Amino acid sequence: MGVYEELVARGLIAQVTDEDEIKELVNSGKAVFYIGFDPTADSLHVGHFMALCLMKRLQMAGNKPIALIGGGTAMIGDPSGRTDMRQMMTKETIQHNVDCFKKQMSRFIDFSDDKALIVNNADWLLDLNYVELLREVGSHFSVNRMLAAECYKQRMERGLSFLEFNYMIMQSYDFYVLFQKYGCNMQFGGDDQWSNMLGGTELIRRKLGKDAYAMTINLLLNSEGKKMGKTAKGAVWLDSNKTSPYEFYQYWRNVDDGDVIKCLKMLTFLPLEQIDELAKLEGSEINKAKEVLAYELTALVHGKDEAGKAQEAARALFGNKADTDNMPSTELSSEDFTDGGIGILDLLKKCGLTPSNAEGRRLVQQGGVSVDDEKITDPRAQIGLSSFEKGHIIIKKGKKVYHKAVFKS
């Protein structure tokens, strides 16, 4: 099975252009492809992780990845999948995020000896002359066709700014520059990017009269991917300071039963034959597949040592054992207590388990909070210092989220 056929078997392909040429380039290791990452935060998240796994998989087959960081397009904001305009960021914030992305990507992709590249589209977009851009690039785009694209249609009723309207042109120009400068012959993206990607291919063909191939990989970034990348605390980050290895492991350990095999195929590097065997598990046995998924992905992001620690801690909790060494924790000091106690709502916020008192109150009243295995149902409940006799307490949120609160006097 060639690498292209494996991508199909793993359920990654949404649609392609020029399939025969793409198959030949990918299977022969001659593809020079790019995936774009807009630096809207200071850490990559699970949605990006899917793209990174794909880049790693193709690089292992001899193809050359280009990680395009959108330091320039982030100045505008992608309207795809949005109902409102993205918040504008300063150049300083964007540059900080770019630097964070570069550091994290190096854990997945081998950038040594020109095996892969990291480029920033700010290097060419921010220096463009507006009139020259209109003449050289804008003349190749039909407004009628642009407005028919899904990424714009969903915004028309609420209002689409002229700023965002230019995003397709900017992304298309990226492919044009990468094609000329680095020989990039293929672009990958989520299914919501198809119109933008076709724009880039068309621009190259119109300006240069050469063939360029666009390929879209369904990384589920538009709907399912965004859903998969969220927990009660927010996005699942690849930065251990934002999402600990234990929390990362627990997230994948608790995915829906129906998503386990799909995630194993799309995100892990396990052989398809092994995944097919795991797919035969039924009932409570599915938890074995979930453990495999959680361990493999945590090892990819945080290393095997951290994955092993997270797995041990998770097994201890599921087995009602006392090993909590690797559980995510929050330190409390005497300043957090008033008259020897801390309110349960304040405790939940302090530990990052709820974003507000209103959310905490709802959770408590619905019976979703326990402290040291004792259910808390009164939102006015106080947790006294006496509860910290052993130095910590264990907070359980819902059925699957555990957190250790440690008191440091």
C-alpha cells in the first residue's frame, strides 16, 4: 500500500484535484507541500496536531513539508467558519505566537538538512504594494466566484468586511510565492479551505502557465476537529503549561466510543492491521482501545516518559487507588482562605475547573462536583483547612475530570 492509499484508508482524504498526479508525487516522495497555521494563540492545539501528524507521516515517506505560519494573514483573519470578525492582534502578539509555534513544531517535524521548512508569510505579504497587488493578482479573481465560495456565503448575512474579503487573495498569493521560491507543488488544508486553495492553484496557472496541484485533506478542522479540541477548560493545547500531559491523556482516554477507531486511524502511527484488531473490541473492552489512543498521542506530544506517568495516574484513579502524583494540580496558600475556609465556587475557579461562579453553581447544584469522594450539592459550601490534613484534596468534576488542590502554608 502506497502512502497515498494509506491516507485514503485512514479516512484523511476529503477531495483532491488531479488525483493521478498527486498520487504519483506523494507515493514517490516528490511532493513539496505546505499547510498553513495562523498564529492566533501562543500554542498549537489539537486541531493543529492533526495537521502535524499528517506532515510527519508524509515526511517519513520522503516528501518535504513546508509549515507556513501566517504572520501576515493573521493581520487580517480568516472568515472561514466564523460568524463574526476575528479580534485584531498587534504585530508584537503575532510575532510572539509565531515564535511559540516554531518551537513546538520542531518536536514533530525534522527541519534538519533542508528536510522541511518553516516560513512566515509576513515576509512577503507585509511588503506588498497595494496598487501592484491589485494589478498583478486581483485581476485574476472574479468577485462573483469569490462570493459563491462557502467561506464567504456564511458571512454575507451578518456582514463581511472588505478586510476579510481579501483573505482568499492573500492565501492564494501564498501558494504562488511558495511555488516560485521553494518549488512547492501541493497544498493541504481542511475542507473549509477548498475555495481558497483552488484560488491559489488558479493564480499560478494564470500567471505562470505551469501546472500546480492542490490537494485538500479532511483534517476535520472545521466542525468535528474544533469540537474534539475543546474541553470544559477550553482548548486542548499542545503546550504542557496550558494542558498538562495528564489532562491531555485524560482527554483522549475519554473520547466517545464511536470516535476511538477514527482517531486511531487519523492521528496515530499504529499499523492499520493493529487498529483493525482494536476495532473488534466491544462493550467495556473498548476502554483498551482508548488507553492505546491516549498513550500513543500523549507520547507523540509529550514523550513516552510523560505518557507513562499519565497512564499510571489514570489507571490508579479508575481503580480507586491513591496514586495521584501525576494528576494536574493547583497550589493554594493561606491568602486563598477566609476564616479558615474557601468557598467551593472559588475553589473550582482557582483550579481552572469552571470559568465563572454561575457555571460553578450550576455544576454543583446538578451534582457534578465531589471533594475527596464526597459529593458537594450546596454552592455555598466551604472547604476548610482541616480538609487538607494530608496536604491536598481531590476534586472530581463530572465523571472523568480529576484535579488535586494542594495547600502550601
